[in-house]
Amino acid sequence: MRLPIDARIAPWSSSPLATCFYVTSNTPLVSGVLALVDTKPLLSVWKQCYLWSFPYYLIGASIAGLVVLCANTMGARRYPC
């Protein structure tokens, strides 16, 4: 069964969006804990520890989405684990 074109493109477009949500929801919580432990301002801890990693998360999500898109385009089958 072939998927419609919109279903094949969805992983490519949703991966960076999911990554943005993950980074903006998870890293401030972890930074908050670190800021409480070290008694430093939250924003400075977040900038020092996590701001630099955001582009790498986006690049990784884009590569993963591209792999899924290529696999779907070439007709790779999905098997349940």
C-alpha cells in the first residue's frame, strides 16, 4: 500500500518541530534544577549549558526526517518490532 504524498512528507516537517518542543520544554526544567543547586540565575545556566546544543538537535532531527523520507520514497517496508 502506497502512502499519499502528504503522509510521506509529514516526518520530514514534524521532526524539527518536535525537536523545538523537546528542547524548549525539557532544557529549562533541567536548567532550573541546576540553577537551584548552584544558586545561579536560570537564564545564565540555560545559556551556558544548553543554548549551544540547540542547532545540533535540529540538525539531528532533520537528518532523521530525511532518512525516513528517503525510506518511504524508495518503498521501504515497516515491520513491527
